[in-house]
Amino acid sequence: MPWQRLIREWLLYVGIMSVLFVLLFRDTGLIGVIAGLLVSGPLYLAFGAVLAKFGYQRKSLKQLRTEAPVRGSKRSSGGSDTVDANKPRPKPAPTSRTGGAPTKSNAKRRR
């Protein structure tokens, strides 16, 4: 469980939100706002722990940046599993809404 990462993210959130709340709610009491921010920490950590128990691992920005060039090269290689943006999509099968399937009134007329 990446506790340090979760705590660092929560502290960043608390810092940004406390500055915003002080600027926006300067005239009103800040005790409720500060209490809400402090209560959000344990809730955030508990939610992260539950997600980690189910196997969720969020990737860091560093990991996403290293994977981005790999994904781009896969697209340009023209693999069979990728979709080419220049090719037109095949037409869907005709249905009664698109006018391709006979309706009940058409079936009676044909008899």
C-alpha cells in the first residue's frame, strides 16, 4: 500500500483547498471548513486502502509518460488489432429503423 503517496496527495489537496477556502470564505467562520478538510484525510486513506485491497493500482504520471511513446509506436506500426482512422467504417446490418428490414405492412402486401 503506497501510504506515503496517498498522504502526500492528500496534503497537496488540503493545501490547495485551504488557500481557496480562505480566499472565498474569509468573512464566514473557517472552523467548519478546516474540520472538513481534516476529516477528509482519514476518509481518503480508507478509500485508498479499500481500493488497494481489490487490486487497484493507479499509475503515476512518470509511469504514464514512459508508456506514452510505446503506445504511439504501436499505432503507427499498422498492427491488425488497431483501427485505421483513414478507413471507412463498415455499414451496420439493416434494421426496421433504417428501412432495410420488411415491416408487417410490407409483408402483407407481398402476399
